Amino acid sequence: MGQSSDGTGADERATLELLADETALAVLAALDEPRTASETADVCDLGLSTVYRKLERLTDADLCEERVTVRSDGCRVSRYRRSVDELRVSLLDGAIAVDTVRRERSPGPATGLAGAVSD
């Protein structure tokens, strides 16, 4: 049977291709706690532009989330955190399925608010 008709084939392939990218995987692994792009670049020993590209792809794939806060001086700060704890890949009837186990969202003033203020 090839791809399933529920539209899952392309997304799973894109996720698998992203996870096959060692740099993207290193960035994802570093996001076990909220980090700025700069902090992530330091942890992974990568260039900042590379980290931004990987963060964009990981966010688009819904594997990490961005939270924006505004410091007391008015500067906006984006922090990224892995949004999944587990990924499971299965092959059923010739179709690839990627299932995710989502992390619980941490409570806090920045949850879902682009304009939250922090110190």
C-alpha cells in the first residue's frame, strides 16, 4: 500500500530527514531546558546562523517551541525548548509513521504570551 491517504507521509519523511541531520539532532538534544540561540550555539559549539536555521526547522516540525519574553529594559528574548520527550517511528503496511510524546508545558508567566516581562 504506499502512503496513507490521511496526509501523513510527507510530514513523517520531513521529520525523519531532519532527525538524520546530526547538527539538528545536536541542537534538539541541547534544548532539554529553555535556551537562547546564543546559549544553544555555545553548548553545541556551532555558529549562531547555523543554530538559527536548525531552530527554525525544528520549530516548523513542532519538535521545539519558542517562548518570547520582554526584559525590564524592553529587550525581547527568545528561548527555545524541546517540545517532545520521545519520538517513535513505525512502519505499518508500507507507510512510515512518526509518533511523538509531548512534554508537559512548564507553567510560568511566558506561557503563550509574546509580551511577558521578566527580569
